[in-house]
Amino acid sequence: MPTSTPNITVRPATINDVPAVLDNLLDNSLQDLLRYKENPVLSLAEDISSSEAFYFSTSDGEPVAIVGMDSGCLWMHMCKAMEKYPVACIKYLKR
């Protein structure tokens, strides 16, 4: 079930979120994917399908991040909108 803060909406991530996230990744996030994985599309799809993953978006639908938990470790692929709403995202993650 989606939840939200004043600026951020969070719902379970799906494979359909991969294109929007890849098109908006921060340069550092894209470089991390390219450094550790051969194919960013497959990497994001694997992260989503093998973890409890959530899609963060702005109130107007702009992707902020895909965040998940795998084997007790938090992972995050951040989009450009994260720079606009870092505090709102961190507040949600603390929950």
C-alpha cells in the first residue's frame, strides 16, 4: 500500500519502474551500476525481484529512488530528484 510524506510517495517497486529510474539516475549511481554490474537494466531488475524493494517518487510522479533490503543490507539507486528532497527521503527511511 502506498504511503507518503508531503513531498514523497512510496510504494512497492516493480520491473515497470526500471526505465524511469535508469533515465533519471544520478551520475554517481549510474557509475556504481556500471562499475559493479555489466548491464544496468538487468541489475535493477534483479535488485527489484530479489529484494523487498520500494519506489520513491515526488508528488508529481518524478522518480526519486529505488530502495531495498537484501540480507539485512540496505541498497539504494538514487535519481536526480533525490537532490531536491533528501531530508524527506531520509525521514521516510528512518521509519
